[in-house]
Amino acid sequence: MTTAPLAGTSLDSARAQEALEDLIARHDIPGAGFAALRDGEVVATAAAGVANLDTGLRVTDGTIWQPGSIGKTYCTVLVMQLVDEGLVDLDRPVSGYIPGLRFADETATRTVTVRQLLSHTSGIDGDRIDETGALFGRSDDAVQRYVASLADLDQIVEPGRLWSYCNAGYIVLGRLVEVIRGATYESVLREKLLEPAGLGNTFCFPEEVVARNTAVGHMPSPDGTLKVAPIWVMGRSGGPAGVVPYASMTDLVRFADILVRGGIAADGTRILSAESVAEMQRPHAECPERELLGGHWGLGLLAKLDPGPAVYGHDGNTLGQTAAMRYVPERNLAFALITNRHQTNMLFAELCNAIVDDWAGITTARQRKPVEGMQVDASERFTGTYANVAAEIPVALSDGALSMELRPRRALAEPLDLTPFPLRPLDDATFLARIDIVDDDLQVAFLEPDAGGRPRYLHFGGRLYRRTA
Amino acid sequence: MATDVRTIDLGALHAELEERVGEAAQRLGVPGVAIGLYAGGQEDYLYHGITSLENPLAVDAATLFQIGSTTKTYTATIMMMLVEQGLVDLDAPVRTYVPELRLKDDSAAQSVTVLQLLNHTAGWSGDLHESTGDGDDARERFLAILAKATQNDPPGKVASYNNAAVNLAGLVIERVTGKTYEAVVNEMLLQPLGMAESFFFLNDVITRKFVVGHRKRKEQMQVTRPYALPRAVAPAGGIISTAADQVRYARFHLGDGTAPDGSRLLSDASLQRMRQPTASLHGAVLGDFVGISWLMRDVGGVRVLAHGGSTNGQQSSFDIVPERDFAVTILTNADEGALLHRELTEWILATYLGAVEPEVEPLPLTDEDAEALSGRYSAVHAYVDVARDGDALRLVISYTPDGERMIREIVGEVPEPKPIHVKLIPGDRFVVVDGDARGMKGHILREGDAVRALNVGGRLAYRTTA
């Protein structure tokens, strides 16, 4: 384990600003924000570009962003507070806490635990999100109505075995918080976390951020030009999965700082027990995306444990904004980056390599690239069709080359590439798919070969897809 | 009577208007203004200043303002369209369409008609601002709040500004169409009129260029928060729009009821019906008469139909003059914009149309009147205390604890009670003679010789025994 020398490797706002402006210029990003914190003090902030391409409003340090799924870490804190108070046992079935909770699979209904939901190992086929609020509305009962609709949600795999990113699971956790606290998710978030932690630039409702400097998302249209994403107000039922909170970058790192400090806010207020933070950071499952997501998952946190020091955090993707938050307890620091362009996840490593790694004494890995000329034997066994509730992935072999398509099962608000992605091997069961629309390679892993050697699962974009043909 | 029917040349007056807007905005501290004018086929627009003191962007043609209560005329227009479709009878009791309507006074709940919801004569206290959430059921849930409304007068008797009644009208629209109010307005009015820049929902606003409200606090102009758009209130004040879209809407009301593509939205007879006086406003601040939502006044003999808007920190005016094929709308992003649009509208009507309302000489204050008028009056969340001050009466408006709480919720703080002075004028009215509201008229409601209520700012405050 290496500890990079810290003396002389500084990070200040000027350096961060330069790097951020360079990043957005090279990658055609309208605007971005960055903040870094060490020993409880914000040491650098950067604000580049525009919050909205149509209006030209400039990004500032006060800009309010949509950190997206990083909100799951906030949700996890609220659940762990219930554990601290002895109100929830992580290893009890969640249906014991939420009257009437039902999934399609009877065993899942009876056995899926709170812990499994927190660690994305419940196996629930979980990518059902009410993006616009058309299904479950924006009233105080939005989360409740969503959870009541899960009775037809199947398993992609039995509970407790494999890691598959599950938005539905976090909305169920949000409902758990609501039921036990007897209040809406947003009000618990405000009362139990935002207010005691002094996070005054973090908000739960669009009405609170509209009269502020608020960043809107941007997505490429079919002809490649960037357009303001039409949906900013996302369905309220998605709150616990990351529709809330909205935050400035400074507030985001100050939230991470609570975890750096083992559960204590900057002014000494205890938000969570040190044991709960440790439990959040304990690896619960292996995550196939090693470079992008660290390789392990805790509770509400990705975990990159090797090589050290350990880095924890979470990513976020809304309709048009991309966020990443990381913290390093051993170095007493946290940092976060957000852009208002859709799916710019791969740029996080680029920025880290430029200005964060040396300062933090870490090494942020870039996505492994295929070795030239590598062949995989018996590629035939990968072919077939894999599916989950959100999409179908046909994998085909043609002239010795594998390719896959992504066919969503419902209309999406985001732009899509429906042409086949070529798959190039990284190892004998892992490939890279070239996705032009995000100008990047995303990992595709084939898992659980059956007796004939044919994989039963495909893992892509954090989610499992089960072979159907 | 305006005897000279001038040919209005909007272009020729643009430069002077621009100068006046700049001067008034500067003097009053209004950060941003958008003006739309229409006269006999011509249109003219004027954009001034910035959207927000905190995050300034230039006000331009694409900039969205909250038009507030001008929305009431949209609600009324939709209702007239539904009447023509045979879905609503204006004179039918509201319970025909909303059978579970409850009010504190059951006979009022039984008898109040749809029309009475649209001309401020429903008779209950109308500033019921409790939130009912953001769901499609916001107006349904509003019924529970209406059930607590105090009935001041039997429906149809007096006009006292009533937001809650228009929310209820929105629910009637939802019940007879089976769609949300916003969807109905979009389908039946905004789309046919080509009003592509008019919205109800935050999601449509937040991705575009829009103004935020401002108010002077402790001598400094500041952004007001929240940018409030409670869903229950959409029928009474929820539209966010541009000056150009408001001119499109004005042209519809000045026309014959057809859309730009020639399709008929409303009969000319129904357009006219909306302009027939249905209740007196006594020449007080809101005007002389109310039609079906239109607040109407005569300016130097010229009939003006109006409905301005007032939200948290945004004030706007909307005036149309059918007999002169003329319309003007002034949208501003400050409370102080109310003074600006009043001043400018007066100047515009005088200059463009030759329409001038002569000044009224105040009457001396008799001992009798001073005695009869002095005392305390109460409105739903406020008190008005009246006392003699020489030749004038001094009015002090204060708020009940509930009122203070509500104002704090909506506006963020409770304004300092500032006394204003009024003098009596003919027609049992009074006029404010000092402060920001100078020139504003109110009226006195008597029962026999006794003073029963004062109409202050469009709402009735009733004499209490205390």
C-alpha cells in the first residue's frame, strides 16, 4: 500500500478553476462545478461555464445542482439513524416494517432485508422510476403510491447473491424512513440531516431552488447538438433514490465530510454513530465495474479498497447532469465534481488525475482498455438475449466479432443509440462496449455460466440482465 | 366622452414610452419590465432591465413573468366555452357540478352559482391560502379548506375580491371535463391561440429565462422567495407567460372569438356577455363594475376591461379597450411594479387614446361622517383601524396572528403597519391621499345610516363592535 507524499502537492481554487475550464472546453460541456475539502475546511472550489445554454446564466460557487443518485447516500444516512436509535434491524425483512409491502416473488417479499436493499443485493429487478411524476404524482403520498405499485416487480436473481443497482430498492428504503418517522421523506431529510448538519444550500423541493442560480441539464439531440434537457422536475416518488436533494458543490462535500468524520458534522453535532459509518463502508458485495465504481459496494456507498487508501463515494446521473462524490477517511478529505451534460461520468477520472490524485494521495483508475489482438475462445457462448424490466440486450456474433444492442422497454427521456455496440474483450468474461453517444467505453461482464458454459447473466451499466434466449 | 378617435401609431410613441419606463423603473427600483401593446393590427414591445438582482439576465421577448390574477380571465373564458358546449350553466348552483361543496353557511353552499364564482360575489372570505400540495388533486383537496370559509354576505349581494371562489371555478372545470385545469387551459385556449410560451408548471419555467420577484426590505430591493405557485391557486393566478403571449390573448378578446387559424373558440355573443356588468365595484380601486371576471372602468368615457396580477414580488397589469381595438400589458418583477404599471397605464391611455379620468375634488369631512366611520374593521386576516386626522381619516392596517403567520409563509416577513390617509369623494367613496397607494379609491358600504364595511384594496373589511 502506497502513501503518496503530501507535502508540496497542493490544490487551490485557481488550480481547480483552470482544470475545470479546460475540461469543459475540451469536452463541450456547458457548465461544471467542483469543490474539495480537507480537515473540515473547503480548500478549493471551481465554477466554470453556464448553468443554462439557452439563458447564458453563469455557473457560480452558489449554483444549485442535481447530484442525482448521490442522494442515495443521504437516504442511507437516514436509515442508519434508525438503526442507531434501535428502530430498525438491518437484517430483518423490510416487509416487517412496511405494512402491505409486496413484490412479485413471494420469497423476496418474505426475506429481502433492509441491508440487502442498501447494498443492491436484493435481486429485485429494479429500474422503475417515475421520471416525470405522471404515474405517482407530486403529493405527499408519492413514495407510498410508488411502493404500492411494486407487487408486479420480479426478481432478476434470488435475494442476497449478486449485485444489481436497484432504484426501486432505495425508494422502498425511503418509504421505510417515512413509515417509521411518520413524516414525508423530504421532511425527515431536512429535520434529521440537513438542518442539524447546517447544510443551508441543500434543498428538497424545486420551489426552493427556482429563484436561485440553478443549473439545468443538457443532452445531445439526435443531430449531436446539445439541448437543455426538458425535464428538470423529476417525479417526487424518486426522492429517496436521488431526485432529492438539490445542492451546491460546497454543501455536497460538507455532507461527505460528515462521513469522513465518522458521523459528526463540522460544528460537532453527531448525525450518525461511528459504527454506522463503518458499517456503510464495509464491503457487502463485489461490483463488476472496478474502475468506474471501485469494485465493491457498501451500504449507500461505492468502495474502492485496492490499492489503498480506501476511497468511498457515489455517482449521480439525472436527465442531463452528471455528478461524482468521493471521500478518503484516511486522508481526512472529500471532493465532488458535477457537470450539466448528460453522462459525462468518464471525465471524473480525467479531472482527478489532473488535480486531485496528487493532492489526495490516491490513484484514480481509468477504465481498462482492451489488449490489442486479444481473442476470447468460444465467443458463441455469450450470444443470446438478456433482459431485465428496463431493457433487452441481444448479443450477437458476426465474423468472429461480438456485438450487443440496448433496446429499452419503454420510452425514455434520454437520447439513445440503437445501433449495435462492438464488444472488445478485457478478459475471458469481460468486454468493453463502445458507446459513441457518450463517447466512451462501458464495461460488459458475463456472469454465472451454466453447465454448458453459457453465462446466465450479463452485467451492464450497474444492472443485471438475465438470459432469456 | 372621448370625441377624437385618434389613429394610434405605436411606433411613433415608442421612444417616449421607453424613456418613461426607464425613468419610472429607476425611480421605483423595479429591476425588470416587459410591455406589450396592441393597436388596430400593430404590436409594439418594450423590454427593460434584468430578471433578478441575484442572477441578472436581460429581460427580453423570451422572458417569463407570473401574470397572477389575469389568469382569472382565462378561467372565465374557459367556463364560457364550456357553457357553449352545453357542459355548464352559469346560473346553476355550483353543487350541480360539485355536490359535496360545503361552506360554513349551508344555504350559501346550496345557492351559490357558477357565475357568482367569477364575479367576486360568492360572499365568503376569499383569501384562503393554505397549501393543498402539488398533485392533480390540489383543487379537490381545496374543498376541505373552503368548508371553513366564513360567509360574510349571501352569494350575489356584494363584490369582494375572492380568490378562493375562482379556485372552485377551476374545480368545476375539472369535474365537467374530467381533465386537470391546466390541461384544459392548454388544450382549449393556449394551444389554439398559439401561446407556446405560457405555462403553469415549475418544470417549464426552471429550464427557461424567467424573472423572480423583488420587494424593498429595509430600504434595499431584494429577491423575494418563494417563487410561489401553489397548485390549488392555478385557476385564480397560476399562469406564467411572456408579453407577446399576453398580446395574443388580448387580441383574441378584442376579436370575434376565433383563433388565428379561423377556427371558432367562443361566440362573439359570449365574448360580449363577459363584458356586461354583473355587479358594482363602486368606483373603488378595482373599477366601476365587474363582468364575468373582467374588472371594468370608464376612463374619460372610454370603457376599459382589466385584470392585473399580483404574486410574491411580481406585479402586472392587463388592460383592453374593445371600442378602440387597443390593449396594453405591463409585466414587472417587483412589488413596486404596481406603482409603475399604474402610472404608465394612465399615461398610455391618455397619450395613445386620449382617455383621461378627471381628478375628483375631495369632500370636507363632516363630524357625522368622522363619527360614523371611525372604529375598527376586520377582514379575514387583518384589521383596519380608522380615526379622524384633521380633514382626513387615518387608516392603519394590522394583521391577526394567523394573518401574520400566513404572510410570513407566503412573503417571508410581515410588513410594518404604515398609516395611510384618505379623504371622502362623491359616490360614498374615499381616495388615498398619501404614500405609495395615493390615488387609490375605496368605497363605503352602508346599511341604512350605519357604516357596515369599507372596501379597501378590493376587499371588504367589516365594522366590528370592538
